[in-house]
Amino acid sequence: MLSINSLKRLKPLLPLLLTGILAGCAWLPEQVDKTKDWSASRFYSEAKSAMSEGNYQTAVNYYEKLQARYPFGRYAQQAQLDLIYVYYKDDEPDAAIAAADRFIRANPRHPFVDYAYYMKGLINFARDNSLAAKLMPSDRARTDPKLAQQAFNDFAELVRKFPDSKYAKDAQQRMVFLRNNLAAYEVNVAQYYLRRKAYVGAVNRAKYVLEHYDRSPAVADALVIMTEAYARMGLTDLAKDSLRVLQLNQPGSPYIAPLTALVEGRASGDGPLYQGS
């Protein structure tokens, strides 16, 4: 360890030492930017090549440099579109959606703007699937529906604004899938309330399914829960009404017989009849 006196003797030499260090740094080789003289078409070609090979970080780098150096023209616009996909494939959903939103704002009448709308839905659809697989692989309808609802809204916006888009049919099919899962989520919540004898909550969730997802497979389950909840609360007339609707729509439901007994006061026990479909 240097003593205080040694440090004092070195102090006058510090400027010389610093000069020597800086001079040494000057001998270090400069980092060469191989893209320095690239044209817009070269940037785009290299970025596309990197993207097709799965080198998404490299593709992002080239697309971003293309936009920075050549902000106008067809290559810059196409780079904006391609970046949406590259971010998506590179597991950067927030960056991908932000890129899609930027493109939509800047190019609302672009011939391929429907692609940006479609990708927003696809990205949220993929995020919803990923979350469900991680948290509840056996039943994705039990996970938080926020992403599923956002994906549904994104696809709905695409279909509404661009009904003739080549992506519209796929978007509609995904909407059916998402709608059914959103309805199933509401039934799961209704069942949760039913098990805990929170019958008003169970009825409200079941009603929501009937009002918002009337053609989904979950409607039959919602009617079962609603009938049972009304019967448990002693609201016999309402229970009979919902049971009648269930019989008309699902005459083969295994719940009809036990629910009929419950509504007519012939069932024993207070445990929930509904155990899921």
C-alpha cells in the first residue's frame, strides 16, 4: 500500500501519466462500421436475409439503421412493416405492438396497413396462449382474460375496417375461438361463486355469458349455474324460467334431472350440482 508521502511524490506526475494513457488509447483500432456506405436497398436486402435466417437481432439493427439513414421512400416504409414481424419473432411483443401502432398512425392509407392491424391481434393472441400454457396448461379459460379480450378487439377492428382483407377470414376464426374462451372464463368465475354459495355473484356472471356470448358453447353451463343459484336462493319462478330455457336448448343435458328435483324441492343437500362441463 502506498504511503501518504508516496502519493504526494506521485501527484506531480499524474498529468504525464494521464497523457500517456490517452496516447495509448489513440493506438487502439477504430471500430469499423461495415454499413457506412450501404444503400437503402442493401440495408433492406441484408435485413431480409437476416430475418429469413432467424437472426432477428441483426435484422432489427439493419432495419433501424435503414430508417435512420433513409427515412423516406418505399424501403423505409417496408422496414417499418417488417420490424413488426421481427420484434414478434424475437419475443418482443411490446416493441412489436408499438411498431404496429407507429405504422398505423403514420400510414393510415397504406395498402398494407391491414397487416399492421392483423399483427396486433396475432401478437396479443400469442401472448394469451403463452400465458395460459405457463400458468394453466390444462385449462386456458381459467387465466386472466385481459390479453384474450385485447386480441379479440384487435381482430374485430381489422374485420370492421378491412372486411375484404386477406387476413379477415383468419381473424374471424380466431375471434370465434377467443369468444368461446372468454365465455368459458366467465362460467369458471360463476362456478367459483356457486361453490362458495355467493349465489348473486354466480347469477350475475351467468347472465353476462347469456347477454354477451349467446352463441357460445358456454351458454348451457351458464344456464345450469343460473338455475341452481336461483333455486338455492328460493327464487323458484326464476329458477323454473332458466330451467325451461335449458331444456329447450340442451334437452340432453345431464343436469336437467337433478336441477328439476332441486327446483321442485325434492333434492337433498346443499352442495353445488354443477361440477363443470
